[in-house]
Amino acid sequence: MPMPFGKYKGTTLCNLPVSYLEWFAKEGFPPGKLGMLLGTIYEIKINGLDYLLEPLKKKR
């Protein structure tokens, strides 16, 4: 899913930089599905589990 707004508008969520996700974690993720997805991507990246995203990246 592409980021719908902000500095990284149009960037696929799994390609967002960790620093941007950290900012959201500090300020609060948006409500709804987008917030849930951003929170999940954040947890995956900070825990070094990026390899879980590779199958999704290959499909695009």
C-alpha cells in the first residue's frame, strides 16, 4: 500500500525509512488501517525482521 500523505506520499509502506516510522511511533500513528499497518511495519523493522517483507516486495 502506498503512503497516502506527507513527505513520503506514494512510497510503499514497507519502503518507508525507519526514522519516519520512529517519528510516527513518538507522535502517534494515524487511526484505522493505515495506523495499524504503519505500526506493524515499524515493529518489523526495529526488530530486524525485514526479511519477512521480501515476499511482498517481490510481488510488486
